Amino acid sequence: MSIGCQIITDFKRPDRSLVSLFEGLQVADLDDNMSRTQAVFHKISSFTGKTVVGTAFTIKLPHGDNLMFRAALKYVKSGDVIVIDAGGFEDRAVIGEVTTKYAMKAGAAGIICDGALRDSMVLSELDFPVFAKGVSPNGPFFNGPGEVNVPIVCGGQLVNPGDIVVGDQDGIVFIKPEYAKEVYENTIKTKQKEELLLKELEETGSMTQTFVWERLEQIGCTIV
């Protein structure tokens, strides 16, 4: 093994039926049921307005270099979300029109990059989820090294190959498959509670917020 320069061509992906549970769920609701601490850094945002649900295919790149990204595209499978740890650098793009369209042809479900992209006007018009931290016209180098399908950090969150990825206009979360059913079930309960509150608001013009008043009493709030 070459430390810091390796391609792991395949990994265990969760069952599609498990991944598909998260289609249509909002990242904000999911994060609420993951201790409100699991969303990526807010600057990594959607450039196409498309939501994404899939399985993490991870790539670690050195500063401003995308040699390993280009090599990794050979091993992407349908439903994979390409998650790139580009170190958070925004001064040099590591994804653009060519690599994004290659990823689409490979069957990727989307791209998330903790770094910069270019060709932003073209990418913004694609029917394909693309998330990145910033934009730069400076193109990448092709020197390597890099790693494919190893644990990485994206937007301050640890990501392992095979983690479930959910991204929308609010942000992105990564869910370990072994916790997926618990997160899903708790999120559904949250949505059901919110729907009841919204129905109450619509019908009465107000809503029950018992926890608010209980907490205000606990902290000794004076209401005059």
C-alpha cells in the first residue's frame, strides 16, 4: 500500500431500499434527529437547486489537484454520490463541466465538494445535484497523489464510503447505515408532530408550545 496514494475500487454499499427511505425528507429534519450537530459547514451549498440522496463514494485530493478524481470516475456506480475532500480550498477548482458530465455518464447521483468548482454557469443549468464550497476560474493540476474510498472529512463531518448522503437547499448530512432506520423513524415522528402543529395553527391561529412555557419557568423568566 502507498500511504496517501491509493484507489480502493469497491466497497460495501447499503441496500437501495434503505437509502430510498430518505427520498423526500428534509436535511433540517434529519439533522434535528442527529443531535443538531451533523450537517456540513454551511458554505458547501447547492449550485443547481437539486436535492440528492445516495451512497457516499469518497475522494481525498491534495490542494488544487484532481488527478485522483479523474481516475476515480472509472469506479463510480449508479446511485453513488461523489464526496470530495479538497481540503476546503477555494482558490483552485477541482471539478468543472468535463468531470461533472463524466460523473453523470457514470451514473453518479450527485457531487459534493469541500472545495471549489468552475464552469459554474454550465453546471447551474444541469439537471444534476452539484454542491461546492466556492467558485474559482483557476483550473486544477494533475499531479496527485490522493485517495479513493477511504474515510474523509467534508465540511467538518467524517464521511465513510457507503454512508447515506442526503443534500438539499439547506445543506447536507451523512448517515451511517447502521443508524439509518433509527434516524428515519425519528424523523418521520418529527414530521408528524410538525404537521399536527401546522394544522392547529391553520385552524386556530395559534399552536400549543408547552415546552416553551415549561422552559421559561425553569429559567425564571418574568412575564409582565
